[in-house]
Amino acid sequence: MRLSEWRGLAPHKDAATPKVLAVVQAVLTTLGADDDPTCWIIWGDDPGVRYVVLAPTDAGLVQVLTRVNVPGEGPRASGKVIRWNRVQLGELALEMVSGHRLLGFQVESHVLRGTDDEGDGMAAFALELFARVDGRAFTPRVVTRGRPGARSAAPKASSAKPAAATPAAARSAARKPATASKKPVAGRSSS
């Protein structure tokens, strides 16, 4: 997700105001990120007070610690670039249950968890980090999913196959009848 897309997802009204995002964006661009970079925001326990922004750049992973409103100063952000060979990444784990996806991932000391659409975004972010650490180019895949548990509008085809279409029927149809064309062999009894 892009930084601009996170504004609508803020869990607190003061967390992503234009004034706060201007400070965050200034830190990100100074440390090598694009104007509207791909990033992940870890809202934490009190997003109205502080949160963390992670953004991949060519040099490394930018980590921005954001304070929403410092008394007497306004928003404050401090950042650092963690070189790719120093970035600590955990495994990307996925669990499926009843059509829902639950994902987990660790980057640096932050544990990320997400479900369904949020999990898909988190997986894309994790895969981009894996690619950057490996020095590979990353091309995000476009994933289109319906609602979890939703059924397709197209009618299902019958699962019953014609007799000749089954593997066993095809093998037996290819064989010649065994008893009709054989002549009795002398010295053997047929029973």
C-alpha cells in the first residue's frame, strides 16, 4: 500500500492528518523513499499518540517513528535506514479457515498480523521485503478475490463422468474380450 492510501485506514482521527503525514513524508523522502512510497504502518496500541512506518528503499528499510502531537511542538518523526543486509525478517505464515486467511510476519522487532484483504496487502509488503533483501526486482501481483465463502454465480458442472471417461473404463474398453476369442488349450481343464 502507498502512504496516501493509509490515511483512510487510520484507527484514530488524529493519526494521519495532513500535518502529521507531511512530517512523515519529509522524513521518508530525505532518507531515500519516493514521494508516495510503498509502506506499512504499524499502528500499535495507541495510534493517536505514536506509530511506526516501514518503507523499502534502494538503500534499505526506512523505519520512521512517528509522534502524532508532541505538546508545544506538534507532530514529530524520527527515522533511520536499516541496510538490507542488516534487516531482520521472519517467516511469512498463512492459515486458511472457512474461506478466511490469517497471515503473520515479523520484520525487525515488529510482529504483523492481518486477515483477508489486509493480510493480502501485508503479504505483498513482505514479499517485496524478501525481494529487496535478495536483491531481486519486485513486481506486485494483482490478486482479485471475492468475498470469503461467496459462491460463484456460474452453475457447477456435474461431477459424474460418463462411463468411458473414467480411467478404469477407458482401460477396459481398450482391451479385447478375453474369453470369447480364446480356444481351449489341450491338456487344461476349464472350470
